[in-house]
Amino acid sequence: MVASKLEQLPTEICTLILRQLKSESDRKSLAQCSKHLYHVVISNIFSAIKRDYPPYDKTFVSKPILPGKYQYVKRLELFPRDAAMLDWCYHSGNHDNASGRKRAYDFMKEKSYAVKRRRGFSRKDDDTLVEKHTYDLITERASALSDEKLEVFRWEMKTCVPGSLLGTYGVLPLKQKSLRRLLLATTSQCRLRNLGFFFNKEPNQTIDLSAFRMLEQIDWTTPNAVFIATLSLAIKQNAGHLRRLHLHFDDWKRFKHRIRETEFLADLSEDEAIEIGFANRLFNAPSPREHPTRHLFPELRDLFLSDVPLSGELASAIDFRSLRSLGLHSCPGWDQFLLRSLSELENHQKLKKLEIQDDCTAPTTVERILNEIICTVYRLEELFLSHLAPVGTLKMWENITHHQEDLRHFVHHQRQISGNDTKGYKRRIGDDLGDISLPCMEPIYPQFSGLNLESIGLSCEPKHFLNLLPSLKRMSSLKMIHIRHSYDDVRDCWAAPWDESQKRTLRPEFREFIETVFGVDGLPSVEVIAYGDTSPHELYLFERKACLSFYGAEWNEYKVQHEVLMNKYRHAFEACSSRRRRLGIPPTGSI
């Protein structure tokens, strides 16, 4: 009886029901009800291939997938087993015995040594195990997929993508031209970045995106400079229907020297700034001599750029009518780009998320621009800010309270640069400003009154955060507080003394802060207090009714409760982070 009723439901409804079944036996029982339900179950179970590979091993042993099930695969996602591992590229092959230099690793010719190198493995354990080189195995699985069925390809290996997958004659460009979503996390530090002759001689070793003309999403983290030309071509070919564009470049000051070594800026005139020329060529914006019209990216919903230079011409050429989310991290020219975009954003008022991180603009300029944006673009639901200090924090918060009544998630991170800094990295990003330009030892009442925040993250010492409690008490919606403290300042940790020889315990003042927030006179709606930076082993989650142990609170992607919190608050934890490493493997994202 139940099976007959399920038989009458649309496939979409059956799929939703299937997603609620966590047990494999329940799914199997549902599949046995009818042919229709069998097809729904099988097509969903095998709709994605997700594999984690150990990047430091050139070999991987895995059980094969049943050949008949490849027809259902729509997603191919590959990521390293440990999200915190450093970059490792397949070009970093063995030494050439003759010259002593590193030679490019030929993944198609390398022999398999899986059984010999994998410790603790025995062929007697399972005769069905197949010993393959990692990249051979990936290529074989991609080749077995049905033509033009793949919708999502995700490469999170932090290495160059093998040419057998994305090269000129790779599997995906030849067999999956209708790909909709492309997500790549590669390395800009590849040993062959300066060996352009290698790619000229071996075109199948490079990345070629020219075959993809139906992409709705392009995400690329730290692309190599030699691949910028094909990235620009992919953006141009898909600009009319692109809905999400996320580009995380390496530090621009270093990257611009690498891009000069390529042919991408060969026609750059002497009087044209490299930042403006690069931005206009990357996004195919019209030149300053032309009269730009807003025609680029008419369907774009989500734009995030990190260390990508911007220009006023580009802002005048982009169509902002559909934009819902905008994030700019350390982008040269971001201020002019935003100011040129304000009129469009004000007219359409569709922007729901704004994230700005800047580490070089003068505080007075940042304060003026941010206040203008806050007072112009209404109805934001997520606002994440990180900039140099000092600024008029209370005035900025007052503007937020008056103009952003829909705000649900707020992050404010301030840093200061000292003239005594000696390390380049520290000199560039500065140190956390513990009081975030707030008046000391004074309770703050009017700020945030009238808002219904669900999460708030401040680079604020706990003793200063306590001054905000009178204002936050009015929010029954507040669920999460994040005390943001960057990794490079960890030796002056606000939460626990730094002593590698002893077990770390909470400082008395930080324990008092947690007990106050979770106490009777605290914030009864708050579920979790987070502390630290957004990278593995540097984020701590203190939950209500949990023991206040520093090590017990350390974020762990294998803890079920931490995974739940990460799925719920990832966007707030990772907003405006000074670190590039992420907490585990983030979701694919929506378009």
C-alpha cells in the first residue's frame, strides 16, 4: 500500500524522502519496492564519486566501482585525505639521474608500486583490490563515465590537475563538454611555473578550459600563472550564464612577477598599470578608451575575489542586477571598484552578503568607504569586515544598527601594523587590535539594539567583549559568539597561556568570560563560543553544558558535534580569515 503511494509521487519528492534515510538497509528496502523507486535510489546513491587520496603517496589502493553504475554519476569530487596537508604536485617527480634536476612526473608512464609501498597491506586481504597509481585511477574512473553526464568536477588536491583530465586531449574536455560546475584547488608554487617551454612541447600536460561553454560556476584557488589565459577564456565563454565566480589568487605582490613571465600581458602598454591591465584582460572588460556598458555577467549571483586586482572600468562593465553575494579579500583597487558599483547596488538592493578584507588601505579611507556602503546598500543579511585600525567603531556600528535591520551574521576584525615588525608577513597583516577601537571599561548599551543577530565575531579581548553584553542581552536570536584571534598572535593567546611543555589550560579571565556568557545573568540563547583562527588546530569550540577543557574544545572534523556546528556556522567562522587554509573540505556551494 505504501509502495503504491510512493510510486505515484514525482521523482523529486522521492529524492527528498531518500535523503532523509540515513541507514543503508532502509535505502535498500525502498529500492526493492518497485522499479521506479529502484531507479531513484540507485541514481542518487551513485550520482557522485567522492574520493580522498593521500597526496604524499604516489599510489593508492581502492575497490573498483561496479561498471554498470557509472551511468548515474553526475559529480566527480577528489580531495586529499588530510585537508591540512601542504601542496604536492605531480610535476615534482623523480630526479633525472643524468642532470640531477627534477624532471616532470609522467603519470601515464609511471609504474605502480602500491602493494610494495603501502605499509600493512596484503593481497590476501581482498583479491578485488586494484593497485593503481593515483592519477591513473582517477583518469580511469573519469573515462568510464557516460558522455555528457557529468555536471560537477571538483579537484581539491592542491596540485596541478593532470593533463589526462583537463589537458587539451583530456577526458573531461573531450567527453564532458556540458560540464556545469568546475571547482579547482591547485598550487601556484609548481616547479614548472617558469618552464613555459615544457607546456609548449607537451600540450597535454597543461590545463585547457576552452571546451567548456556551459559553466554556471567557476571556483579556482591559487591557479598557476601559466593557466591565467585559459581561465580568462573560460570566463569570457561563460560570462552570459555564469552564476558563481570564486577566484582565490596567491599574494598579488608575488603573483604579478610570475604573470609578467607569461604571454598574458604581452600587449600591456608602458603607461598602463599592471593591476588595471590584468583586471581588464582577466574579465574581458572594455578598455578605458571605449564607452563601457553593463553587459558582463548578467546572471551572476555570487562573486568572491581574493588577491585579484580590480579596476573602475571593470565595475562599470559588470551587471550587478542579480548579485546576491560579494566578497573582496585584499584586492588592489577594491575601493574604487566598490565606489563605482554603489549606484547599481543601491538601485537593485538585492545584495544579501558583503565581505570586505583589506590590509593596506589607510584606516580613515576604509572608514569613510565602509560607512558609505553601510548607509547605501540596505537589507544585508551577512556583513563581514576586516581592516586596519583605528576607526570609529561605535559610529560604524550605529550606522549598521540604523540601516541593516535584516542583518543576521556580523564579523568585525581590526588589525594594527607596528613599525617594529620585522617579518614580512606580520608587517603586511599586522596584529589583532584587542579593543577594536572601543572605549575601555565602559558598558556599551545602544549598539546592536533592534538587530536580530544569529552570530557575531569580533577580534576583541574577552574583557572588552563583556562590555557588549548589555546590548547583546536584548537579542534572543543570538546563537554563536566568535572571539577572533589570528594564528600569528597565538603566543599572546587571550584564551590560554602558551607553553609547549605543559598542558594548556584556560586563562582565568577567559574561563570567567565563558561562565558569564553561559551563566544565569549571561546570554541564554547562545549555544557555542568559538575562539581562535579558522584553520585546523587553531579553532576552539566551547558549547553550553560542556566541560571547559582547552584540548577538549579543539576543532576536529571527525567529531559529529563539531561537524554539525561547522555546517551551520562555516560562513561566519571562515569570514575574513587571515589564513588561507580551510576547516576541512567545504561544501560545493550553491548557485
